[in-house]
Amino acid sequence: MYSYALPEIAMSTPFKRWALLFTVASGLLLVALDNSILYTALPSLERDLGATRDQALWIINAYPLVMAGLLLGAGTLGDRIGHRRMFAIGLWIFGLASVAAAFSPSANALIGARAALAVGAAAMMPATLALIRVVFTDTRERNLAIAIWGSVALVGAALGPVIGGLLLARFWWGSVFLVNVPVVAIALVATPLLAPRGRPQAGRPWDAWSSVLALLALSGLVLGIKSLASAPPDAVLAGSGAAAFVLAGAAFVRRQARLPHPLLDFALLRHPGLLAGVLAAAFTTFGIGGLQLVTTQRFQLVEGLSPLHAGLLVSTMALGALPAALVGGAVLHRTGLRPLMSGGLALAALGAAVLAATLGAGIGWTLLGCLLTGLGLGATISVASIAIVGNVPAHRAGMASAVEEVSYELGALLAVALLGSLMSALYTVFMVLPEGAPAAAQAGLIDALALAESGHGAGEAFVQAAVSAYDRAFVVVVMITAAALAAAAAITAALLRGRYGQAPEAGH
């Protein structure tokens, strides 16, 4: 269904190939940064915009939610109008939405701006990998390019809290969005100079309704998860979300079966190697997104670290992820998929377990847990994309790319929706109010600390109870993340037995 025109001869020069990789990677870096750059800014947003805890989570969730819903349709539209044009359109939308987000006057306005950012990101994401797929025709060179592409996505997500912390140390929260603008401007200039024109397929249909159904299904899923994980659980909203997920999801599946050119051919997921790559991609972003969210919040609120220092703490994941991803892409043809993908997920699970088990034992143990997690997820991400794109024929590469990117965004989305909501719910469950303490302290640690500072709490016992509840919730959430990563390691190891664990040759 998807086909790509070969680039012009000029694109065969190594300089232009790698310069194009740098250009599309800069766009991908922005997309990844905006998934996590707000983690260190949440306390500031809640204070300056008066955002509730629910609004704060939606400020984060609106971005991956809308993006995941639009990615499949964006890949199809890119085939229709050309991936170079689609990438440029995405850059324009992303840049303008960044300015709108920076100057949002309210929490709801920021949620809307984040949704607009997601539209631009969805336009860019499939185009980045599609352009790499076109210009890198040598298999080993392409594997390395895709590994670099994947490492940029992971490192961007890992560095988001650091960059957010650096900016918040000197500027107001809106600066975390304005940082996108100069990168967008440079990429807009470079794209027409480096990217091949390709041959747009104007006759290809673009089914916008399928994208709407996908977005409705994902919205229902997130609403259901958040409602169940709230304290107390909201059965009505959870049921409504579940119903929307089932109905819209079923309509999406039926529609794909009837379309001559579906957004998603579910038969692709029957390939064990491709399915392993999809699961690895989703669990990688689930792991790094969830751990970064709860760790940056915990060390700011409990340990009193600044946003910058909290960001630097979790950036240890990036220190491990980048070299592991690059080495993984380089040695894949020797090791095969299984040791890197399943072994990486197992190592990440160990790192998360260390992070939970050693809480309070010293910052060195926290750094070790983050480093092990980064090493494991870096090795996994280096081959997850290759397993997906490399296990389909060239004419299905666009669809496979969109599936892969949906997996990344869905993992990040579920991390915030599930783990973020669960963290708040567990705090409420574990919080035992000392005598005379206000009931409002059970809403969250930020509320409890604010009450204590204002003199409405019950002294030191009140603060200790709140911190203890928060730390217990943190340990449970991190251990759940470790268990999820360990389960993913076992599942992918089973899928990659025998010939399915061999390094694929993309496009063959």
C-alpha cells in the first residue's frame, strides 16, 4: 500500500544523507523533549496557573494522546502529499503552537496549545523515519541511522527534565516551549535543501475518519484509566471511558477491514519480530516516561531539589541510553535482536527495582538505578525500530513507521495516565492524618506541604505523615514499572525465538 520514490542521485552523497538525518533528528528531538520537559515544570504550572492535579496531568497527557490518535492518518497523508512537505508543515504547526503554549493565560488554554503541538508532532514523526528509509539504501548504514534516530528519541525524553530545569532556573515556565522556536526555524531552512522531493501520490485516499476513531478510542482508554486510578474511583467516568474505547476501537477495526487502503493492516502484527518491536517500543517509553515523572516530582517535593537538580538526577538515564543505543545499532548484525531487546528490558527492570528498593539509602543508589535503566532501555530502543521497519516489505514501510511511532506515544501516554494517577491515588490511601490535621491534606503532597507552611497543619508529625505516604506510593509505582519491564522482557524473548531473533534486512 505504501511506496516511496527513490531519491535523486544527488542524495547518494554521504554528506547529504547524514545532514538530512541530523535535520530530521532535530525535529524528532523536539517531539521527544515535549513529552517530558514539563515534568520538572509541573509544580510551577500548578502554582502560577492555578492548575489542579487533574489539569496538570492533562497538560502532559493532551500531547501524547492527540499525537497517538493522529499518527496513523499522518503517515497516509504524508504518502499522499509528500513526506518532505509533511515534515515542513509539521514544523510550522509545532513552532506556532509552541509560542501559543508559552503565553497561555490559563491551564485550559495550555491544554489546548499542547493538543496543537501534538498535531505538528504527528505530522513530523512519520516523515522523519520515512525520509531516513528513503535515503539510506545500504542495510547496515540504515540500521545505524535508525539506531541513531531511536537514540535521539530516547535521549530527548531523558533530557527533557534537565532542559526544563535549566530554563526554570532563570526564566518563567513558558520558556520550556519557546526553546523549540529556533530549532524549528533552522530545520525549516535545511529541509528543502537536503530532503528529496519524492513523488507524492495524489490518488491515494486519506481516511480522516479512521484517525478520529483512533483518537476517540485512545481518549476513552485514558479517561477510563484515570477514573479508576483516582481516589475514590469514579465508576461512572470509568465506565463511560471503557465504553468509548470499546465502541470506537471496534468501529476502527471494522473500518480498516473494509478499506482498500487501510491506515493499519492488523495482519502486520502477526509477525513475531515486528510484534516484539512494537511491544518493546511501547514499554521503553512507558518505563522512561513513568520513572522520570514520579522521580522528578518526588525529589523536588520530598528532598527539596530544584527543578534543575531533579532533572540532572534523572538525566543519568540518558547517560546510559545514548552509548547503549549507538552500540546496539552497530553490533545488531552480530548479536541479533533478542539479546539487545529482551536483555535490555530485563536490565531496565533491574534498574527500576534498584531505584525502588534503595529509596532513602543515598543518592548514589538512585543514580545507579537510573543508569541501569538507561543502559537497558538504550539497548532496547536501538533495535525496536529496526525490528518493526525491517520486518515489512518496502511498500509497507510507511505503515510500519506509523505503527512504531504510535507504540512510542502510547507507552508515554499510558505511563502518565496510569502511573501519574496511581501515584496520587496511593498517596491518598496511604496518608494517615494526625489528629487535628485538615482533611484537604489528603488531596496531594503539594497541598499538604502548603497547609503546613501556612500553619494549618499539625506540626512535624503532619509533614512526616505526608512524606511517608508519598514515599510509599513512589515505591509501589516504581515496582509496578519494574514488573512491567520484566514482563516485556519475557514476552519479547518468547517472540524472538529462532529465526525471528535474527537481524532483519529492511526493505527485503
